[in-house]
Amino acid sequence: MMSANEDHEIAVMQQLAMAQVYAEQMVKVFEETDKDRSGEITFDELEAQLESPEMMVLFESLGLQANDAWALFALLDYDKSGSINSEEFVTACCGARGNAKAIHVNSIIAEQKVVKRHIRELHDKVVELSDSILFVVGSKIGF
């Protein structure tokens, strides 16, 4: 008779094996989507693949829907370059598997990072303008 610890170890090994298979499947999805073999996929490449019935079925069999793939792509394309690499794609697909709320939380986090970067840039511009104003005002009144 197996101990509870052995049962747990077997369950963990099975989960790891399933995660590995899932990641390998997502690499295949990425490779099929990367039509120009650039090592990155674009919105256009993803859109072309998502329209194929085979890709829709594959995504659904992996626990993802087409709109999840779009959300993942937008999430990963935080610099808005229009492309993502395979590691980013596979990692995000594996992370979004299962609970649909996780992708929404990750999307919000990514958007928050972009907003935070914009606020920093705006702050830097305000400081620069403030310094310029002080310089101009100071030179006019003799400082």
C-alpha cells in the first residue's frame, strides 16, 4: 500500500508531465503560427492562424479560446511592437491555462506597468519643465 507521500509524489510527477506536454504543444502552435520563421509572431500571423478551424480546435483542446490568445498576445506585447517570441508565448499560454480570471489579472498587471511607465515619463517631463521655468524666471529677476 502506498503512503500519502508517495501518492502526492506521483500526482506531482503526473502534473509536471502534463505541463511539459502542454508546453510542447504550445511550442508547436507557435511554430505553426510563425509563418515567416522569424522567431516571433505578429498580430497578423496570429489572426491568420486563429481563423483556421484546426487552430481553434487545438486552442480549445488546450483549455484556451481564441479570444484568450488575443488577450495573451496583447498582454505580452507590452511594448506594442506587434510581435512576441516563442518563450513569451509559451510561458503565457501555460500561465493562462485553466482559470480564466488569471489572464484578466495578468492583463491588468501588464496595463498597470505601462501606465506606471507613462507616469514616470510624465513626471520627468514636469520636472524638466519646472527646472526650465525656474531658470527663465530666475534669469529675469537676477537669480
